[in-house]
Amino acid sequence: MFSHVMIGANDIEESKKFYDATLGAMGHKPGVIDEKGRCFYFTKTGVFALTKPIDGEPACHGNGTTIGFAAESPEMADAWHVAGLESGGTDCEDAPGIREGAAGKLYLAYLRDPSGNKICALHRVE
């Protein structure tokens, strides 16, 4: 459905360190910085990117916005969460674990990145 997701970051290097660690825990390669100073993570299904806002204002999180990363297992989601906490992220929501709702059983772990963006690792439990 999506070709890419780009989020604002106040400090690209700080955010790259965070996302290299969290996405690395999921088996993704480190981000690549382009000539404009943006950072890109390329996968076979899409692109995740970090940029300083073009308007020159500070990056801020979207109230009500969450970006989810697919985890192959609860253990991968936990490793993602630990890597994020060790790399400048902060806890938000409840502790990692199973939640049930309209989408069925989901194993979820939530963090805020160094710029305050809310992200999660999600594993669909069968």
C-alpha cells in the first residue's frame, strides 16, 4: 500500500543511530545518508526515511500518529524495544506484550524516537 514513510528528525545523526539500532534488531541494514543530509532505509517492500523539516521549523511528532514496524516474532519486537531504549528512545504506552482487539491478537512494543515520534514493533499472533 505504501511506497515510503518519511518522518521529521531534529538531529539526523542521533536519529540514524537510534534507527540503525532498532531496525538492525529486525535484520535491516543501516540507513544511508544522501547528498541533502536525509537518511534512508531501503527494503524490498518500501522505504523509511528521516529528514529535517523543509520549512526550517523543528520536527515534532504527529498527535495520534504511530508508525509500526513488522516484527517476525515477539522476541524480535523485544529486541527492537531494548535496542531503542539503549539508543536514545523512551518508553511509551504499556510494556511490550499481547493486546487483543478488532485486529486479533497482536504483540506490540512502543517507543518514542529521539524526536518524539511514536513508533511500534508489531507481531501478529496466530
